[in-house]
Amino acid sequence: MGRLFGTDGVRGVANADLTAELALGLSVAAAHVLAEAGTFEGHRPTAVVGRDPRASGEFLEAAVVAGLASAGVDVLRVGVLPTPAVAHLTGVLGADLGVMLSASHNAMPDNGIKFFARGGHKLADDLEDKIEGVYEEHRTGAPWDRPTGAGVGRVRDYTEGFETYVSHLLGVLPNRLDGLKIVLDEAHGAAARVSPEAFTRAGAQVVTIGAAPDGLNINDGCGSTHLELLKAAVVEHGADLGIAHDGDADRCLAVDHTGAEVDGDQILAVLSLAMREAGTLRGDTVVATVMSNLGFKLAMEREGLTLVQTAVGDRYVLESMKEHGYALGGEQSGHVIVLDHATTGDGTLTGLMLAARVAATGKSLAELAAVMERLPQILINVKDVDKSRVTTSAELAAAVVDAERELGTTGRVLLRSSGTEPLVRVMVEAADIEQARSVAQRLADVVKSALG
């Protein structure tokens, strides 16, 4: 069996790859592994379970809740809330485990399971490996040790979660948003209620799009992976800026008043300067991944800030931040972690802080984002290839060497297999957009021929 856990939990097509049986079995396995690790020692364990609005989340939630309760874990079912809300509630409620059912930015047929440890932090790789091993062991024959009678877990709805999370967001906002007109694209996802409520209470005049989830329309032509509607809406309504989330609202991208995109690198640049000014950017350091635009690195150097780069994946950004005590990190895709206020990427919090910076300075988002200049960057997703061989193919390695020789010191190449989807990402950066496009397409063709 291949590894079930990717860079962001377990994902797959709901009811095909990700079945009710798998969801139930992984939940029971997680309970057993955490119990053996001493997480539940001396008390009756509790788990927080939430989901995004996907139709498949309904049966998967039922399976997860059943699995946890059958393993003796009491369950607080918080319903449809963003991933960072489930992480936050896991921490503030003192729960031993958090479970979020979402496939984030993926299309509606997909779904996923993400586990959080006590405190609301993502599980370490070794714990995920143990959960997978225990699951497989029992799937192939060994029976579970099941409690009976009063030992089984109890389940109740925790409707207070919405207010608890919104109050948390407003409590950490550095200043109000009065006078700002903001368009919010909720991707018909988990933040469809939370984000408009938080921005409105913070004082902004809010226009919403993509805020009518029906279980089938999540990420469908909207949200952070499809910014066209948001760009048009910002211009149409004469808004100061626009904020876009993905399906589970752990990421945030923005649009300035002209309709131009402001990506995760630019958001990090704006927030890093704001936090340095406030004295909260510990070590004057920002953590980002190797996918960050070269322009971001140059901007941080110019501003006298240190940039620490990690492997791709917000979990690796978070690991570096926790290990060294850094306060801010994120990804170009819009996962931004403000560690003093969140244990994972939080799209609503990021959007609020970005808008607060606009309100506090009186500058437009376009002016603030101009602190960095994005160098041309081409990203091509090559599907239907054997992504496991991306680091071992001699033909591909030779093509990369040739590309890097052509680009010289003015650009770079990055090839990586997706941790959540069956594809290989080809990224090329260059001073000239046409050169970047030409090199990227050439490499994508080699990926297809060498790994197809």
C-alpha cells in the first residue's frame, strides 16, 4: 500500500479513494496511536470534528465521528467551519485531537481528512506513519480493542464554535477596518459565514461573492484558485481591495483596487513590514518555501529582513517557525501563518491583517504590495505521469541542468511532485517572461515523455 498521508492529510475522490470505511478506520487508528503515545493518559479523551460544505463531508463526518466514539473518544461536532477554526478550537477547548474533513482547493468530488494534535498543531510525520501502520494492521485482520457500556464516546454538537472563532479573529486584529470597502470571495466554502461576519464586525463595508455553498459548488470557478470573478467584482464595486479564500479557508489571496492580483509572497512582504514596525516579527525573519518568487527574496534583503526557505508545504514552514521561534511564514499560494495567533494557515486572519494594514497606513494595497517586484514565473502542472520518479529520472535531470545553464544567475528551475494531487509541477523563473515560458514548456514536455 502506498503512503496514505500526503503533505496535507489524506485526500482522494470521496467514496472511491476516500471511503467511509477508510475514514472510520483511520479515526480509530488515530485514537489508538494517540492513546499509546500517552496523549489521553489520566482523562477521557475529546476530539473536535469539523468539515467544509462538500456533500461528501456529510457521510465522511458521520464515519469519523462513529470511529472516534467507538474508540472511546468524546466528540464535539462543530459543523461547517474553516480548517484554522477547527485547529483553534482544538487548542482553546483543550481537546486531545482535531479532525477536519476537506480537500481544500481541490474540486468538489475530492475530499480529505486532516488530523490535529492537542494544541491544534498538525501531526508529525512519524505519528501519521504510526496511524497508517495501525490502520493497515487492523484492516488486514487484527481486531480492534473496543470499549463497551459507559466506555464508548459521547457525541454532541458544539454550536458555540462559530462565535468563539470569530471573537478570536477580532480580538487579535491590530486596528479596525472602518472606511474600507472589501469584496470577499468565499469559494462557496467553509468560510462563507465566518469571513463576512468577521470583516463586517471589524468595520468594513463588505460585498460577498461565492458565499452560497450548496455542497456541490465549492471552488467551482471561484475562490483563490479562480480570481477572475473577484477581480471583476472589485472593479465593479469600486472596492479598496478583494480577498479570496479556498474551500477550507486556510489560504488567502488578494486583489488591489485596480483588479491586480496580490499573491502570497506580496502578502507576506506587506505583513512582515507591519509586524516589524509593531515589534512582533521575531528575529526580523520570515519563513517561506523554495517556491517563493525571487523578487520576494530580493525585497526582504533590501528591507534588512532575513528569509528562511523550506521545502514546499505549509507544514514545513510551520516546523521551521516552531523550531526557531519565528512569528511569520507562508507560501506563495496564500498559506500564511501568524504563529502568535494561529497554529496553521488562516485565510480569514490573513485577510483581516492585510486589510488592517491598508486602513492603518492610508495607503492602497497596490502601494503596499509594491515593496516587492514579482519576477516572471511560469508554473505548469504535468498530469498523468509517474510523479514518484521525478527525482530519479536521468533524462529529466539532464534537461534541468541544460535549463539552469541557459537561465544563468537571472532565473531558476524547480520541479516537484504534488503532495496532494497526481501531477508534477514545473516552475521556471526568469527576468524575461518569454524565456521563462519557453524553458518551462520544454521541461514540461520532457517530464511528460520521461515520466509518462
